[in-house]
Amino acid sequence: MEQRLAERIAENPTYQTLKTKRSRFGWILTIAMLVVYYGYILLIAFNKELLSARIGDGVMTWGIPIGFGVIVFTIIITAIYVRRANSEFDVMNEQIKRGR
């Protein structure tokens, strides 16, 4: 019974579409995160002067807001994924459960 159910789900065109869309979207967000994170690391490695430059007359340097930006970017792309998963992907998942 379990094998037949798995085969039926795997043959469902909606499942194939869901799998493709979710995988592609996940890879796009992963690449975006890697670019931002490793870009920041490369900036630390090769352009310390920019990150240690002070903003105005205070003690804050550019490294602090840029590092904070990396954290905020991570939260934003997580929210984007959750929003799409809760809307588009969950709808497709329900269609698969109903056998459409």
C-alpha cells in the first residue's frame, strides 16, 4: 500500500511542479545568501580599510552596519521563503493530498 501511494504521488504532475519550483527557489535563495555572506567575508579579508573607516565623527565604523545588513538580509530571505511556502507551496501540497 505504501509503495503504491508513493508511486502515485511521484507521478502526480502537481508534485513534479512543486518539487521543481521549491528546489529552484531554494537554490536561488541559497546562492543569494552565499554571495552576501562570502562577499562580507571577502570584504573583511581584502578591504579592511573600508570596514574600519568611521562613519562621521563618532566611533561607529562601516563594518557594523554592513555586518548588521548581512543579518537582516538573512531574516528577509527567510521571511520570503516562509511566505511563499505558506501560500503557493502549501496550496500545491494540499492539491497533491487530494489527488488532483
